[in-house]
Amino acid sequence: MEQFDKLFEIAKRKASFDESNTWSNGSETYLAEIKSEVDEVIEEIPRARKCYLEDELGDVLWDYLNVLTALEKELGIDTKAVLLRACRKYEERVSGIEIGEKWSDIKEQQKIALAIEHDSNL
């Protein structure tokens, strides 16, 4: 987790630089980059070149962290809340399948809970 935090701090530093550059279009720039990097991961998998694959996966992670940083500024997204939601969501799903529940049923229950949460915040 320490390395994740370090990489995220580097992404935050870069965000300051990006704000003053015309090539950056905030989160849109990084979302497009994620798509490109995922394609590179897909291309690399059959080649079985571990170091290249790790490098491409790192690029996906890098661009994802940049999206989080940009959306934090653009829309007020709380990156800690994103991580907490992901942990809670997948803990529920994995715990559920471990006791015999269906992934799709858990997912549907979570969608309903999210809709209720959204509606209560209106």
C-alpha cells in the first residue's frame, strides 16, 4: 500500500503541472489514455513478456490515478471515498460468493442500495 500512496502523491504533483499545459483536458485526457493503455495490455498478454506487461499495467494504474486526481478537482470526487466504496463493494461480493450467494444477486442488491443512497442525497 505504501507504493500505491507514493504513486498517488506523484500523480498529484503532476496534476499541478498539467493544469498549466494546453495539451491536458483534465479527466477526459486521462480517460482516453486509459483506453489506449488497456489496448496495450491486451496486446501484451499473448506475448507473455512479463516486464512489458507489468509496465503496461502500471500505465493503466498511472492514468487511473490521474483520472481520480482530475475528478477530485473537477467534480469534488473524494478519492478516499472511492477506495472505501470499492473495498466495501467487493468485500460484500466476495464474502457473498464464499457463502454460496450469486455474484449477480449481490450486484443487483448493491445497485438498489446505490440508487437509494443517490435518491436520499437529492
